[in-house]
Amino acid sequence: MQDVPNLHYFRSGNPFSGSSGRFRYRLAPEEKTNLTASAWFGPYAMNATPETERRQETFPLTEDGLAAAVRWLDNLCEKGESDT
């Protein structure tokens, strides 16, 4: 997966999205304490992908939480690529 912005970027209220092949992901700060990671496969943007086809997990908005979110996304990406 590509590098994601640093913690300050998310603490400033900015979301970030990216892709790797067919894997799509989005990281977004929520309520100044959480970081929500969303992931899905396919050609479409998150809003055009049915909710049933997306995975989502919430992490603390901390350095450790950001690292855990990236690991979670990496694992989903690797698992999905091996399934195709």
C-alpha cells in the first residue's frame, strides 16, 4: 500500500483515500478521537459501492491507532489479492 499521511494530517480533520489495484480504501478522522478505515474492492468510489461490499473498522486517532489501521488495510489488501 502507498504511504498514508502523518497523524497531524488526520488530526487536522482531513480524510485520505487511495487504491492498490482493485483495492480501494479511505481513512477519515471522526469526532477528533477516532480514525475510521474503510475498504472495498472494485472499480467504484466508496459512495457508489454498496455498503454490504465494504469493510469498516475504527481505531484511536493516535500514532499507534494509525499504524494499526494501515496494518488492517494491508492485511485486507493482501487477502483480497490472494482470493482473486
